Amino acid sequence: MNWQDRLKQNICTVSDLKKHFKLTKKQEDQLLEVTTIHPMNITKYQLSLINKKDPKDPIKKLIVPSSEELNEAGLYDTSGEKSNTKSKGLQHKYQQTAVILATNRCAAYCRFCFRKRLVGLSNNEILERFTATISYIKKHKEINNILITGGDPLVLPTHLINKILRKLSPIKQLDFIRFGSRIPVAFPYRILDDPKLLKTLQKYSKKDRRIYVVTHFNHPNEITKQSIEAVNKLLEAGVVVNNQTVLLKGVNDDPDVLAKLLNSLTGIGVTPYYVFQCRPVKRVKTHFQVPFYRGIKIVEDAKKQLNGHGKRFKFCMSHKTGKIEIVGKIGNDIYFKYHQAKNPKNLGKMFKKRLNRTAGWLDDFK
């Protein structure tokens, strides 16, 4: 079976979901309302990872819709993406990095997605005129890397991925090109079933300029025989694989779980890159966000179980003003530092906020 046919077996309706989970009439009605607003898309592979006897199974929480998504607290654009859009599908927030939104589709739809406003829904922010994007990048010599994301760009046909790389690779100012993708985690068969994809990535991942895949493992149970093999195929193709994890309530908000995840990733050749504070996205915030006062302790207690390689990540939030490192707590103050900044003058700037037990985002402080 090829990867396209496998995706046709995805669970996309509440009727499909009922074949795998018992739902009360109330639950069914609530999930119908949720999935009308934000679609459901679950791979059979992910479904196989769920312990159906555990009502609090972390993989289930990551991918199966919940009535908690009816809570509208939060915003749909928490990081100011609209204000950083230069043309359709092209964002330029940080001097050195251009972001290309290549698709609004994914192999599966995560319930904590920070682009919930468009994934599986709207094409309004997706790249249309690639020629204009190339022109913009060439004019802005400060751009030295590209992040191709979406959606998940690795769901695109291989010939389109090849076309993107063929157009970007000759731009000499670029040091590397990244793909933001959860494919190795949610649907490793995209990699395992398509040797042409690996040959394409290998073709453009040169000794002097690598292709990166930044993937998205959030729980140790996602590290399986298949996902390890997918990662290994990428590494064999000369691709550098990093990981960004989101700190998520009910999924990895436990230092032992987080430490196991980061240690295991390091062991399979995946570098922990960021642990992100969950963004206050509408229909996500109350369901998944962990307050800073808990998050800092979880991360620090996890670090005590990690070696130097496992703790190379930074604990950050992607705020509209920049990527802000959550440095730690002294007394009743939380210390922050601009790791990246929309305004270059803020780079490296440190500041503090008075600790409270409910704040989960910079805007929550007085």
C-alpha cells in the first residue's frame, strides 16, 4: 500500500471515531460541533498507539477531538503572524528567517495546533506565487535560512517538494533550508513508503548546506519502531533532524515523562531544539496550556535527568514580539530573555515579571 492510499483510511468523521471509541449521545453531539469548526484527521498509525483502556491516554488527547475545544478563550493568531506576512504564504518576522506556508494540510490534525485557524480549513494564507517569494528572499540579503511549513509540507507530492528545493537551492545567501513537519511522528509511512522523497532530500542536502527536518515528538509513546526507522532514513539521506516539543497539560507535563522523551530523542539522533510554552490559542488554551509557575519546575526537574546533549533545548514562548526564553524563577520573579526578536534592539534583552499562579503567556502579567 502506498502512502497516499494509507491516508485515505484516516478517521475524519465522528461516525468513523465511534467505531473505535464509545461515545455517549452528549459526547457525540459535542464532537460533531467541534469537528464542524475544526476538522478531525487521525491516521490509523496514530490510532494504533492509543491505549483504549486508559481514558487519559496522552496520544488520544493529542489527536482526538474533545468537548474542551468548545471553550473559546484565547486568540487564533497568538504570535502576530498576520502582521509579519509580506505576501500570501510568506512571513518575515526575524531578520535571518523567512517562513513559507506551503500547504494548509497535514497527515493528521493535532488538537493543540497553533495554526488552528487555517489547518484543514482556509487557503487564504497559503503560498500562491512562488516566483514573488523567491524575488523577496533575493532582495533581502539578511535572510540566510528558510522554514517551509504549513500545515505539513511533507504531505505535498514529492515532485512539488523537489520543485521547491530546486528553486531555493541556487540562492547563495541561504545557509540551510528547514522543513517543519510532524510526518515522522504522525505518519512515518510517508517517509518509509517513498524512496523518491528520500532521494530528493539527499540530492539537496549537501556537505556545505544541509536540509533540516524539525519534527514534533511530544510524548515517549510516539517514539516507535516505525518513527525511529523514519528518522534513520532521514539521517541516512544526510538530513539533520531536530525536535521541538510543546509543554502540554495531560500529555507531557510531568518531569519524568519529559525527561524520558528528551533522552530517547537524543538516543535516536534527534536533537531537542525547543520546548515551547503552549500558545493561548482559541479552543486550545484551557485544554492544553500549563501555567509558567508549573512549567518552569517541570522543565527544571526534567533537566536534572538529562545529560548535556539532552538539555541543549531552550524553554521558550513564541510571542508576537519575539521568541522569548523562559530562563527561570528567583524568589517571586520569573526571568525572561529575548532569544529572537521582531525588533532587533530587543535581542538578548532580559526582563522579569512578578510570578502568579495563573499566567501562561506574557500578556497575562500586569
